[in-house]
Amino acid sequence: MVATVITFGTFDVLHVGHVRVLNRSAALGDRLVVGVSSDALNFSKKGRNPVFSQDERVEIVSSLKVVDTVFVEESLEQKREYVLEHQADILVMGDDWTGKFDYLSDICKVIYLPRTPSVYTTAIIEHISATGMG
Ligand code: C2G
């Protein structure tokens, strides 16, 4: 039986923390499905637009060799539908979301992976602005 893993994220300004969580998610199964947050969902969560548009973020994440399928995540509340639609056996999230998706454990295994410390998209953007590289 093929084990399908699903994970979600904005994946804006792709960095090593993103790559590690995707690699580690892929290693838990045979097929990795990634829900990339829409621009609208990102704005509603963070109050700003991502640096890269959802189409660009989908293209970037799709190009990674450990990623098999990418779709746009329109709403945090649709997780159950997404898990069922993609027939995911395992849902993986970073541990900043610990406990938040345990309610889905009736349909899939829910795993939280530790985040890579000290790497944040916001900090990268601030660093680029501060050093005048932007
Ligand atoms: N991540 C990580 N280490 C970091 C930064 C991020 O492991 N230093 C992980 C996050 O825990 C998450 C994934 O990388 O699992 C994507 O991170 P974000 O793009 O920040 O995703 P987020 O905005 O939290 O969106 O439905 C849930 C949302 O779509 C998650």
C-alpha cells in the first residue's frame, strides 16, 4: 500500500526550514502532497501579502523533487476535505501548530515536526531590507 503524506504552508521566500520539513515529511511515506496557502489566506493570517504570489509559490514548491502534488489551500477550515480528497494517510505540520489538527486523527495520523530554529521568512525579509539589498 502506498502511504500518502500531506502538509501545508505558505512557503514564501523558500528557505532551509521549509526544505527540511518537506524532506522529512516525504520520508514518512511514499507520496508527498503539499497545500500552498493562497494569497488571500496568507493575508488573513498575517496581515500582509507574501513576497511571492501563490502561482509563483506553487511553481517553486512543485519543482522540488520530494514533492509529488501541489494544490492551493484556500482555507484553514477545509483541512478535513483536503485530507480526504488527496487520500492522505499522514498529516504533517511544524510544531508551531502542535495540537491544532489533532481533531483529524480519526481519518489520518497527525504528526508535528520540530521547526528549524532561527530561520523565519519575516526575519529574512527584514535582513534584506536592512542591508539595502532589496
Ligand atoms: N518551518 C520549519 N522551520 C522554520 C520555518 C518553517 O519547520 N524555521 C515549517 C513550518 O512549521 C511549516 C512549513 O515550514 O510546517 C511552512 O511554513 P510557513 O510557510 O510559515 O507556513 P504557515 O504560514 O505556518 O502556513 O494550513 C497551515 C498553514 O498553511 C501553514
